[in-house]
Amino acid sequence: MTEHAWRTSSYSGGSAETCVEVAPLADGGVLLRDTKDRGLPPLRYTAAEWSAFLHGVKDGEFDF
């Protein structure tokens, strides 16, 4: 089983119960998991999907 370098956002304020964690993959994709239940399988996103998401965040696409 491969170990991943999971990271949480610095904006989480140290509260691991309301965050997601992300782990980079060798192919440029990422794994994403909920910190409330780390036993569930993580979601996997390709490099293109992750890039599109990050651009959307930076452009305010998800602001409401």
C-alpha cells in the first residue's frame, strides 16, 4: 500500500474536523479525502480536473 503525503489548508485553523486533505500523485493528479472519515476511499482527480478546479477558485467561480 502506498503512503501519501496528505496536506490540509492553512486556512483550516488547525481544525481537522471540518476540512479536506489533498495528496499529490506522481502523474500530477490528486487524491482528496474528508478529515471526518479518513477510512473512506479518497476521490481521485486528474491533473486537468484539479487545474480547472484551482483556476475556478482563483477566478471566484465558487464565491457566493
